[in-house]
Amino acid sequence: LEFRRVLFRSTESGNRTEAAVVERQRSLGSGIIVDPSGYILTNEHVIHGAQRVSVTLPAIAGSSPSTTDSTRRRIFEAKVIGSQTDVDLALLKIEATGLPVLSLEKVRPAKQGELVFAVGSPNGLDSSVTMGVVSAAERQVENAFPMAFIQTDAAINPGNSGGPLVDAEGTLLGINAFILTRSGGSEGLGF
């Protein structure tokens, strides 16, 4: 994910100058292909404020080993179809067909103690998988925010946001959204 932000420098009198400073920033997240025609579900905070969103799909299975990793990966410009800040979800669309999907129709409630896998790209490490258990099936993190989350001890780090949390059979249970941490890294409190 890549976006640009325009900043204006102030003169001594506090007026805005005519020249703008363009600063390019990159942000990284993950997503779930939910339709073979290129619809991808992710967190709203992953794409928030983006002027440009790029989606990189993993290499096609069976690609020639002599091909470099950068030429096997497929990169698409994505259009934001819609987003909802309150539930931290966004739907993207890329121009691709025949993509493998993780079905939303088979989503089921999580069970405390069950084995789960968090999939994503933590710190840019594509297609990483971590394993843990469901610590709580319905955890309300803040009293003022009534939404309930699945709590897991599977390692979730920056870049995992928007990726799937699945059970041992690969059934979607939820979407990796955030962690509670003092160090900035995973401390076993993922949601």
C-alpha cells in the first residue's frame, strides 16, 4: 500500500507558502480475496488516507524456479469500493479473474481454546503464518466501544492487519485487526 500526503510549509508570518512539499509514505497490510473476480477485504486502517493502493499477490504455484521472485509476484492497482471506519473494514477491487478465495459463507464463530493460524505479511515478510489458540471467543476491549473481538495469542505484528485468522481446517474465523502491546511487537494479545 502506498500513499502520498501533501504538507505545506509556513512562512514566519504564519501564512501558507505557494510551494507544497510532497512526502511519499508507504504502509503495509494484508487482505483476504473473497471473490474470484478480484474483490479483497482488508482493514480500513490499512488503506486510510491512501491516494494509491497496490495489491501484490503471491507467485503463481508452479512458476519456474529460474524466474526471480519479483517477476513471479503479480502487482495490481486497487480501487477502494467502500470502507467503514466504525467496524474497520474496507473492500478493494483489482482487475483480475479466477483468483483463489477464502469464502465468507463458511465463516463460523470461534471457540475458546481452539487452534488458530494468523496469516499476513508482518513487517513485509509475505505470506507468513503464525499459530496460537483462541484466548477468548468474544472479548470487548473497551467499554465505550461495544464491538466484540476474537482474542488470540497467535503472533500478530504490523503488516498482519487485514489478513485472515483461520482454524485448523482453513475456515475463516476473523480478520487480524490490532494488538495490545507495550513493546510495539506481539505480546500474545492479538485481536
